[in-house]
Amino acid sequence: MKRSVQSIVLLVAIVIPVSYLPLAMASGFPDLHIAGTSIRGGEVVNEGVVNLNVSVENSGEDVYQTFCVAVEVDGSIVDTEEINGLRSGIIKNVTFILSLAPGDHLIRIIADFYNWICEENEQNNEKIILVHVRETKPDLFVSEVEGFEKNLTDGKNVEIKIHIENSGHTVEKTFNVEITAGMSKKTIPVKESIGPEDTVVLPVNITPRGFDSQKFVIKIDPENVVEESNESNNIWARNVTIYRYLPWYSKDLHYRLPLKTDGEGIAEFSINVENLLSPLNLTGFDINSVRLIEYDYSGVKNDSVIYCYNIDENGMLNLKWLAEEGYYMMYFDVVENGNKNRINCADIEDNATVNVKEIFSVETWNIEISGLENHSAIARNSTYSLIVRSNAEIENVRMDVYRDGSLVKSISFNSSDSMNFTGSYTFSKDGNYTLNIVSTDKAGYEVSESLEIVVREADIVLSEVSLPESIYRGTPAAATVKIDTNVMIKNITLCMKLVYEDGMVSFFNVTKTLKSYHEEFPVSFSAKESGNVSMEVRAYLPENVPDKDPENNVFMVSMLVLEPPDIKVIGVSASHNLSEERPAVVYALIKNSENESVEARVLLYVAKGSLDWSPSKVVYSKLMNLPPHSVVNVSLIWENPRGGRWMFGVEARTVGVNDGNIMDNRKVGVMEIKTGDETPPVIEDLRIDTGKGEVGYPVKVFANISDENGISDAKVCLIYPDGHTGFYPMILINNSWYSEIDNLTVPGYYMLYIEATDGSYLSNVNRSNIIKFDISEDYTPPLIQSVFTIPCEKQLIDQPVTIGCIIRDNVAVREVNITIVKPNGEIINGKMDRCENDLFMINRSFSGIGKYSFFIGAEDVNGNRNISGIHTIWITKNLNDTDSDGIPDWWEKMYGLNPKNPDDVTGDMDGDGFTEIKEYMKGLNPTIPNTVGGFSQYEMLITMIIGLTLLPMMIVIILSDRRD
């Protein structure tokens, strides 16, 4: 029995602990949770692809098996990622790529999505965040302009390439690009779609018009067809100079150089005479011919400019004159064109004060040709008289006639005044003619012009007429007319004849110029009636150009003209509780009863007393697409409403087509806008601290400013002694508004006041009273601080020593000097260099040992001076012996001597007859006497030894003496 009881007790002792083992292990489970996400709750992100980084942490026991992390968007699982184990206290990151559409989205992140891990806490495995995704609208901008130059010529064609980039949604609508070069303007449509990050290159030819400083501007989508996220970058603008060939001043002068001055005063300009004539291949400069004429935009402004000039020994033409800002022409000539009378030069001795720059190269007289236009196509056997006009007297004019590249005749023109020349020629054969007209002055300088003329029977063919897909009654449309030709002819007339079902006829004419052998021309027309309409397009050549086959100059096409669509505004309303503090929203119902979608622009008008539907009353505009047979609810926003009772109107306009009934496109309503807070901020306890009241010291301004809507801006308005005003922002520190003004460098009487703006919608402003204060001249000397030496106390002989200090001044330090006194009393003066900010330093080395004393003197820009205290540095042969007296510093300090006094080596503090240097050299203690009767301890010891040795001998000798 006893054995059985013992067995049971043993069994219980074993079973009970084993049964508790699982419970003991239960406290060691893993615990997974979401530690963080790259997108925070409430964050606003752009639509499209978004990277979501998720951090998963394990705060429990180690996990050795794989588990999944899942992401759910708006209730649907969109992606899962596996994590292969996670040790305790470790964080692992996984990345999910989400595609989010505009709007609000609930994003749920779940750790251990399939519940493979037995965790200590299963409730903290997920995190839900609300994210608002905003629509990424298109954003068009000019990224590059190839071929752009800042100097342009009036009337000279410019070729550029405009790179237009889109950083937002795809643009599929046709929009315009408007290019302005001075007074010239050109609009080019962009019809191709532009995707995100895509670039379209737009080649542009434009002829600048204007004179002097102008603008070159590129505007993308000036009609706001494309709704963009950023409209502010749609304009690319640069300053350019457009130069125009200005009227010639005198028929007696043949060459000129344009100059431009940028101010008013004395102007100087120099140029080498050879360099002036070399572009013209001329020599023989006529020094008497120089004339200086002032010009404005239209021509000669002043021909009595006060100027003087000379040519020095180096062949430099030096010109000086009293100038205004503008253009000047320096006329000159060569002696071959006839001697000129010299103009008396004025006496101008002052130095130049105006900048002069050469705008373009040397210009010469020119010619104009009339009687036959370039690239004309004319009939065989036609005779034409040509007139050549020059703006200066020239020697002769000759015309060389080439047919198909071969010279057929040279004709000399006649003149009675050396400026107007006439000649004629009969074109008797077909061919391609080149008329090369060469004009020459007496110096042999030539100006030539060429005319390209075609003599043949012209044959033009209307090969195709293309019509738009939909044509509506009363709406302008464009037909594309394709023309093939064997002659490039100017002034071809295209006549468009429309014949309606009831027999009514309408005509549309346009004149075009053929610039290639295959041309496409848009021809605009507008059908007056709907139904089946036949169109006849016919091309007519100029009267003097024979037509080889008039029958192929016509093209027939039929079209169906539709009734224009009719959209209507069926209802409008305004939101409730409108106030000045937030945008007002108007809702409109737009109905499209047509069988096809219609593009429309919806406009919101706001007026106080009466609504006249003028553009000035438009506060919002939205372009939208109306699906067929639908009613669309449109939200229109008045961003900055003002208090009171207002009339509002909504208008819907069709885009690209006329509306069939414009009488139902408008609706009006009334809205009440509550007035916002009109109480300005309260400004109290305005006080200032001017420091010492001198220039250079900061002026500190304090005030208590309060408003129930908060303060959005506060600034100090400082009126200087000369009357101009400066503005300085204030910041809030410990419930008090504060500003520090630290640039007062002019003495005199100042005035200041505070201007505060509250945080209300109306941004109410209040001003404080004006405080006057006086700032005196600077009387405070510089402050010398932190004088230091490197090394600190001593340096070896002939080794560099750096002496430095910090010097501050309320205005500015002008000069810092140092005076160094050598051990022998000799004085060294030096100037310290500014290293940075307020740090001044000087580097020296010294060849003599001993104590060097120095002091620093500083002077500010207003003459105030200050001098530092006396400072020292020791120059030694041994860094362990400061005063170079032969005794190391440690020995002198141990026995109470001065390591910086070389004279104490001759002392004898214990009075034993040994100087301190002897005590050190003998290894003695200088504080304990070391002599008896003038003998040292060593000498005394020897003496005693000798005495003790001799004493027995003396005793023996004495005793022997006594026996004897």
C-alpha cells in the first residue's frame, strides 16, 4: 500500500507540470500588425498609378513560415504580397502598385490575410485609410522653341519649331496655338492627340512686324478649349528686338551703320575704318562724309545731332555725340562716289555716360522694282516695262534675261535723275525666265534683285473637293480643295457655287496663291438652307495668264445640309446658405434632344441690378459633352462671391456648330449671399525698442494683434527719412507679434506703423497709429572679443604664430590693426585680414626669443575706435622652457619659480650660495641650504672622510710622541 501511494504521488508530480506546459507556451505567440503606410489617411493624391509602401512589424515571437499581406480597395482585393517569415522586433516592407480613379477610396491593408499564423492578437492585423484621388487634368506647356533668335528683322520670315508637352491626361480635342511676333499674329491648330508626357513639335513660319523692343509670345489654347490643371504655364514669352530698314536720309550718301543707345548723355563709338568697309569690298573712306542722324520708329527724327569725330593714327573712327535713348544712323561714303563737304564738329569733352551697341551690320542703298511681280505666270508675247527706283544716286542699272538657265539678252536701263531707271522686255517664247537686275554706284558697289517668271500656257486641275462629315444650316464650314498645276500662279480665284433644292443659289469666292504643284486650300462657306445641296467649285486664272484646258478647272460635289442641333437650359438653381466665405454653386439642367452628342460651353453670369449677358459678367465657364437624348446636371462655381442679392444667368452654347434655336439657351435666377466678417483686426500696445538709437542697431517692434478669424498677415511699414517705404513681416512669438529691422544705416527721423490682415474671406485690413523715432549717427566703437593666439601660450623660434580676434560693430568694421612689442622694446605694426564675417587674423613668425606683447585696435566706417587689452605670447627655443632660461618649466613650477621670468635663474632662495641654475644643474633642492661654512654637502662629506681617516694616524702619532 505504501508503495502504491508513493507511485500515485510520483505520477501526479509528473502529470501536473506536463499538463501546464501548453498554457505556459501560449504566451509566446507572434503578433503581426501594420506599422506604417506611405500614403496617410486623408491624403490627396493624383489619379493614375500610385505606389503604396506597407511596413509590417512582428512584436511577438519569431515567425518562420510564409504569410500574405493583402490590399483591398473599396471592398475588392486588388493585390497580395508574400513575406517569407518575420523575426521578433523586425519590420519588413512590401510595395503594392495601385491604379486609382478620381474620387474617394477606402484602402484596407491586411496582414496574414489567409490567417496562416496563430497570433497573440488577431485584432491588430489591418489598417484602413481614406484617400481622395484628384483628377489629373491635362497640362500643356512649351518645353522648347528651336530656332528662336532675339534679334529679328521686320518683314523677314522666321522659321521656328515649337515643342508642346503634356504632363497630364491625354488631350484629344483640337486646340490652337497663337504666335505673336511684334505686331504679327498667327494661329495654328493642333489636331493630333497628345498623351501623358508626350511632345508634339509644331513647325511655324511667321513674319515679324514692328520696330525696336517687342514681344515674341506663344499662347497655347487661348480659347480655353482644353480644361487644364495649370493654365498659368500656357504662355511662353520673350523680349525681342525687331529692326526695320528705315528710310534713307540723303541721296548723296550711300552707306550707313545703325547704332542704338540705352540712355541719355554722352555716347562714344569707335570702329576700324577698314573693318567698316571690308564687308562692302570697298576702300577709300571719305572722312568728310560722316553724318549722324537720329531716327524714331517712322524715320528721321533729328538731323541736327551735336557730334564730333576723328580718325586716329591706327585707323580708328572715333565718334562722340549728345545722345538720347533710341536709334542713330552713322552715314558715310567713299571718295569714288564724290567728295563731300565736312561738317563742323562740336566740342564734346566729357567722358561717355551712355552705352552704345551695334544692332546690325552695315546697310547700303537699296532698290525697288515695280512693273512685274516675282513668280508671275504670264502669257507668251507679253511686253512688260520695269521701273527700278534707288534711294541714292547710282551709276547704272542692267537687266540680264535668262531663259531656262541661258542668257538671252542684257538690257541697260535709262534714267534722267540717277535714281529712277526704266527698261522693258517682250517675252516671245515659253520658258522659265530669270530677270537678274544689277544696280551699281560710282564706287562699283552692286545691289541686285532677281525675278522668277514663267511664260507658258498654264494648266490647273481641280482634282478633289473634300467636305466635313456634318454640315449644318447657317454654320460656317470648310471645304478642302485640291489643285494640281504645272505653273505656280498668284491670284487664282476659287469660286464656290451652292445650288439648293428650291433653286436658290449662293456664291463664295476666295483668292489663293499657288506655291507648289500640288496644293490644298480650305474654302469657307455657309449653307443657307438644309437638305440636298450641290456644290460647284471652279478655278479662274488671272486675265493675262492663258489657260490650256479650262474644262478641268471645275469640280462638282453633292452634300446633305442638316438642321443645326438644339440644346436648351431647362432649369437653374443656387445652393443654400451662400456666404462670402466660400464659393457659390449654381446648378443647371441642360437638355440635348438630338440623336448625336453635342459639345457645348456652359457659362455662368452674375449681375447686381440687370443682366445683359455681356462677357464682363461671366464668372465661370465649362466645356462639356452632352450625350444624345439626355439631360445633364452641371455645377457652375462663382469662386469669389460678394454679399448681397444677385441675379445669375446660365447660358449653353453649342461648340463648332450653330444652335438651331438660341431662344431656349438661357435661364436666370436669384441668389442671396450673406456678408462675411467686415471687422478689421485690433492692434494694441504698439511699442518699439531702438537699442542705443544709433544707425546699425536693430529696431525691434512689438504689438498685440487680435481678430476672431485669426491674423493671416502682419507687417511693419517703415517710412525712411527720404520718404520711401519699406515693409517687414511680423511673426507671432508667445502671443505677441514681433519684427526686427536691422538695416537702418541712414540717420534721421523715421515713422512706422503696423498693417494687419485678418483671416476672414474678405481679408479685412487695419492700420495702427504712426510712431516717430530718431536714429542718430554711429558713436559706438567696435567691440573686440575673443582675442586668441595659435599656439595658445608659446611657440618655437621662427615658427608661424596666428593671432586672431572677433570684432563686431553695429555698422561695419573698416580696419583692424595690431601692435606687437618685441622683448627688446621694438614695435611691429600690422594690418589684420578679415577671414569671414567678424573674424580677423594675422600670421607672423619671430626670430628672437622672449615675451612678445601685443594689443589690437579696430576702427569702424564712421571713425569710432577701440583698443583691446595687452596680450602676450612667448617665443622659445624649447617648448618645455618658456622663458628660455635653461631651467624647464616643470622644475620651476615644482619649486615655486616663475616659468615666464628668465631673471629668476640668478636667484638663491635658500641662501646656500648656489644660484637656481646651479641648483638645477647639480640636481639640488633650491629650497634647502646645501653648504656649511661655504662647503657643499659633498665637499663636507669628503672632508669628514679624510678627517676620519687621518684622525687615528694623528692619535698614534700623538701617543708615540708621549712614549718618547
